[in-house]
Amino acid sequence: MAKKPLLEQWNATHSADLYGINSWGSGYFGVSENGDVVITPFAENGPAVSIPDVIKGLQDRGMDLPVLLRVENILDAQITVLHDCFRAAIREFGYQGEFRGVFPIKVNQQEQVVEKIAQYGQRHHHGLEVGSKAELIAALSYLNDHEACIVCNGYKDAEFVDLALYGTKMGYKCILVLEMPSELPLILARSKVLGVRPLIGVRIKLSSRAGGHWTESGGDLSIFGLSTAEVVDALDLLRKEDMLDCMRLLHFHLGSQIPNIRDIREALREACRVYAGLVDEGAAMGYLDLGGGLAVDYDGSHTNFLSSRNYTLSEYCADIVETVMSILDEREIAHPHIITESGRATVAYYSVLLFNILDASRLEDRALPVDLPEDCPEPTENLLEVYNSISLKNLQECYNDAIYYRDEIRQMFRLGNCTLRERGVAETIFWAIIKEIAQRVDEVKRPTVELAGIQDSLASIYYANMSVFQSLPDSWAIDHLFPVMPVHRLKEQPTEKVVLADITCDCDGKLDRFIDPRGVKRTLDLHELKNGDPYYLGAFLVGAYQETLGDLHNLFGDTNVASIHINEDGSFDFVRELDGDSVADVLSYVEYDPKMVLERFRNVAEQGVREGRISPQDRYSIMKAFENGLRGYTYLNGLR
């Protein structure tokens, strides 16, 4: 496509503005003067670590891209800033309770993530939220803090309840949250058998609902939690068993990534009325759990758009503290400890997917025919006339005519009335018309929808060495937006409008929706590839849900993973490296036995020797290649 005119003094600041990194990076990412994306975990006055330097360090250690890079300092900082903001709000308003954050393990269940959250959260008494027996076992193993809470959500059987009760017996604050009415009799029965006084919470179905992707999490028809009548039944049973003192927590959950602070305030007001009602009924209480919902500003627009939020973290904490106080003070009810299950906001910034571009496909500029043959199809002649008549005043008319004559030539081809070569000439002229219109459309004051999107139709395709389905499944499944940008060459002006295609054999394996302050754009501005030079991109804020939800489309497995810790002098250490899935690994996930696969192929190769198709030496080379393929990374090794 036609290149945009180059700015004479394009620099790194222009690139930072173009990709919005200073808006969505939350102070953790920026662009250096030499054009590299840098990691800045210690805020403005701290060191900046170049991502290209990190990539070089990985490659020097033999680790290929794609790589999921985890920055431990960012995880530590996010946990700290959440607690600091709540403490500040508690001090400002004179709130009498404390903040007790918990991390929902389902948001990122990887062992090193849970380990580091338990480590960095210990000084804040930051706990864990679990929704299954497996997650509860992980929490009991890694959380070594009896002041922190383990909130047990999800549906429960006797084994789940017993594990939580044993945790309580050992001194953990394991709170069993009722999701169904039938769970309370089970908890009471098992507590009597084990001789443990349980800590019980109840999840309420609020009438309030929030905007966003997960609006079904709230409302009367939510699949989770108890209705008001069922809560009253639970209180009656606890009173009958003389165990009202065991009811300690009220829980509600509006959904993940709530962009509008007003929705959070309205739901919290309703929940506080329920909390007051539980106290009136004689329940001991003491904890109010708001669930998740704290959004991440993925696009940096600071709006109530789905991929953003219209509030700061400080505003979020202050609104929660003030709302709880204002309602409970009316009733002279003691302030509860506030729990939030902020998972996305805790881990999103912590992980970056780094990948390389393998190749590109673009519409090439082809020379137009000077003279058409006498027997040329009439639509082709008409297309050439359209091209020669293009002006700023008739762009729409020329566009309409070009579409009409192109469709005519295609119909003639289907009916056998024009040759393959004649169709090729016509389409060359057609795309020349489209490119010429695209060059001039920016001069049109009020272009039609068709003309406004014409540049996107000329986008180049860059082939990315990664799988959308494995590493960015939310972008495919729910059209979630992640910031994507080059991590180097940012002193150069990008001249290509690009759609990213992954290496799966699926038409959905692409990224063609990108963040933009004004909404969503269909192409990404990237640099022209230089032959032989690698070109690296990063998908940022991918630490929440993506690893757990990723699938094995085309048997592309988990990527390599590397964790770094940045030191205050600007150096960094590779503190953990995990090899991504091999071909043998992913075959085993779908019930193949790699040893049997190797043996079956060995028999096929030996049959080839017997039939004279290959020599024994050929068989040796073929088997070596096959065995290396089984052991190898599922992604491509080619580097640009």
C-alpha cells in the first residue's frame, strides 16, 4: 500500500504516543530515547531495563521465542500498591476495620505465580481465594500466614469441606462460603465429626448488575450464591444449631473487569444493607468480601469502555471505604474487614508475551498496462478509464465504479468468458485504483464509511510466531483487547498498516482489533521488515487468565517462560526458566504415547528400506529428524 509521508524528526516520543504505552503501562513500561521498550518497576526515578536486552539474554541462554516474560518486581509492586491505597483510604476516613486482599487462584494457577504472590503478599497478610479442591490444596501448601484469609468459593463436597476444616484446625482462616443451600448442612455435619468450629460465609445474589463482558455474574438469575430467602433459611438453621457465631463473612461478585465505578458503588450499597441485616439476625460477621471486578485499563483511555476503567485505584479504594462507612455508621454497626478478590489487577501487568515476526504478505505495486489488447474484456477497459480519471472530487464515484467492474470481470471468468491472464490484468488495475484512492482519502473532510475504511483493506499481513488460541485466547473468544507493539526500532516511524496472523491453520488465528484512544482500530502500525533482521513484538498485560485458558489448537503448546528480577542498579537476573511444551508433550496431552509414535514411524521407515524406497542411511537421517522433531519446541525456530 502507499506509504505515509515520513516525519522528518520522528522519535521515540512519537512512538510512545502512537502506541499509548504511557497511558496503559501504569508506570511499569515506557520507551527509551534509543527506541527500545523498557521495564521501569521502580517508578520514574528507578532504572529502566530494555526488553531487547532481555530477549538477547534469553537467546544467549538458548531460549527461543515466543517467550512469556514475567517481571517479579511488578507483581510485588501491584500487591503493595493495592494495600497502600486501601490503607490510605482507611486512614483518611477513620475506618475501623482492615483490608485483607485475596488472590483468586483461577486467574493464574501457575505454581510460580502462586508462590510469588504468597511470598510478596505475606507482609500485607494477602491471602488466596480458591474454587476447587485442587486450588485449596495449593493454597494450604503455599500460604504460610495465619493472618491471611483463604476464601473457599465454588461448589463443595465432603472432601473439600474436610480440607478447609482441617486448615481451620491448623490455624488458617479458611472461610467456607455457601454457594448452594445444601452446603450448609454438609458443613455443619462435617464440623461435628471433625470437632472444628467452622468459619462460614455466604454469597448473596444481589439484584445489582454491572456492565462489561461478565454482566451475568450479578443479578437475580446469577448461577452463583443464595437468594435472600435462602440466606434467611441458612440463618435459621445456624440459630437452631447454636452456631450463628460461625457466620463471619458476606460475599458478592459482580463480575470481572468492571469499567464503571458507579456499578461497584451501587452493588456495594445493596450488599451493606444485607450485611446489616445479617448482624441484626445475630450473625457474628466481621468480613465483607466484594469479590473481583477491579478493572485494568488495557487501552489507556480511562473511560468506561470494556477494555478500560473510568476510575483510579485510589478512587476505587476510597469509594469502597466511604460507602461501607456511610451505611453501617447509620446503624451503628462495627466496620468489617474488607476483602477484595482482585486477580486481574494483581497479575495482568506482570507478564508480557514476546514473539518474533516470521514473514509478511502485502499487495505489491505492479506496473499497469500501457495499452490493452483489442480483444480485452470491456470491464477491464472501463477499470483503466476509472484509474485515469481519479481526482479528489470523485473518489466515491471511482470507488463504486471499480467495485462494479471488478465484479463484472469475476462473473465473466466464472462463465468462461475471460482468461486467467485477463482476470489478472483487471485485478491489477483494480488494486491500483484502491491504492490511489487510499492515498487521497485523508484529504476528504467527511469520507463515507466505505472510504474511511479503505486503508484497512490494504493492510499487510505479518506472520507472528505464536498461537492466539494458546497465548491470547481472550482476544479470540471474547474480542478482548491487549496492547500490542514493537519492542524496538521505535525511533523509526512505522509505515505499514498491519494485521497479525499467527501460525495456526485457522482463519480466527489473527489479531485484527487493536487498542485506540477513540475505540478500536483494525490495523496496527508497524515497521517495514528488513531482510535478515529480526523484528520483535510484545503483547502486554497478559498475566490474567490467558495461560490457564490457552488451548492446543494445531498442537501448539505452552510457550517458554522466563522470570526476571530487576535490581535497583538496573541489572536483572533470570530467576526461573521453564521450557515450553515439546511436540512429545502435546501429543501426550491428546492421548498419544510418544514412544509408540516413534516405534510406529520406525516400522514405517524400515518398511521403506525393505521396499527399496530409501537406503539404510536415509532411514538413519529420517529417524534422527523425526526424533529431533518429537523433542523440539512446538513453535517455529526461524528468526527474522
